[in-house]
Amino acid sequence: MLCYSLTNHPYCLDAILHWNISLVGGFLGAYAILLHAGNFGSAQTGNLMEMGAELVSMEWFNVLLRLAALVLFGLGVASAYLL
């Protein structure tokens, strides 16, 4: 659906918001990969994908590092829930 006017199509505003949020999420993912050695601080999806790749290539130290990040993330979520 092409949107020529935001006032005539309220659905278009949702589509624009969706694309903007996707753009920001992609930028932050690329920023984390390129400038923070591939470690994500707020999203575990990338860390789990990297851990899977490191499991296949048998890089055990990196697997343990990603597993420790997952445990710390879980502890942070649990402590925020309890507070």
C-alpha cells in the first residue's frame, strides 16, 4: 500500500514508524558488531547466534564468554523484576 498522504491513511503512520524502528535497530546492531567486538549489551539474540557459530568452530573460550554474558543478562533481568 503506497501512502501519499498521512491524513488519509492512518495505517501509513504505523508503517513509517515500523520502518524507522527497524532502521534504528539495524544501526545499533551494526554499531555493536563493528565497534564493541561483536558483544551486545541489551539484546541476547546476537550473542546466541555468535555462540552457536563459536560452538561449531569449537572456540570454547568464546563460548564460555557468551554463556557468561547470557547468565549475567538473566541475572540483571531477574533483579530488575524483583526490584
